[in-house]
Amino acid sequence: MVDREKLTAFDTRKYPIRPHIGVGILLIRDKHLLLVKRKYNPDAGYWSIPGGHLDLGEEVEKAAEREGFEETGFKVKVTKLAGIIDKIMYDSDMKIEYHYVLLNFFVEQIEGDETQAPIPDTDALDARFVPFNELKEYQLTISLIKLLKQLKIGFD
């Protein structure tokens, strides 16, 4: 695993030399989707599903489960692939500023009370379950909107 505290100039998330792999989770409770408000770029201030980077040597499903726990406090288990989304963001000079391949998974909560509220991690401004019919009222990331449209959740 990569020690996030030791990332250096070789960390090329911004203006990458190759795409990065990200994982995301869709935890759904009674037609409510778990969202986090991003604290850092890309997409600081936007709402998205919990997720993050795949670490070197980590399997994608384990990464998704880890990120779900780290970002919300929920222990989850992957049930199936929800979708793969390309996230390519350009700066004002049309240079690729961010490039991710996002592997998104449906998950189920495996521990704790299913009425418990999420606890946002230090890299999130907020976390909450949002009813499907209110998703359009949130400032969602473009990649999440693309995924939700594919899944026909809140944008059908």
C-alpha cells in the first residue's frame, strides 16, 4: 500500500502523465444515495459518491470497501460493478489537468446500525443520504451525473 503521507513530486494527480484509477461506492438505503461533499480538487465543493484512489498492490473491490469506510465510517462489502466512468478534465489552456478511470461499485453495509448517519472524513466537507428525487438539486460532479444517468437513478 502507498503511504499517503509520503507522496511527493512524483504524485502526478494534477497534469498526469497517464490516467489514474479511482474507485467509488454506491450505498443505497430506501431510494436514498450516500453522497459526500468533496473538500479537495478535483471537484472541491461538489457532491459525489464516496471514493478515492486505488493504491499500488490493492485489489479494486478492497479499495472501494476501504474508501467507503474511510470516507463515511461505514463498513461495506462490494456486491457488483455499477459502472466505469472516464473523468477527463481540461484546464483553460486545454491541457489535461486530471484524468481518472473510475470503477464504481454497488455495496451493502455489513456492520453497524442501518439508520446510522455517515461520519464524513477529514477530506470531506459533509456526508449524507440524499433521496433519489432530490439528486438534481445538488451540485454533483459531472462524472457522478454520467454514472447516475447510465444507472437511471435520479436522472431517468
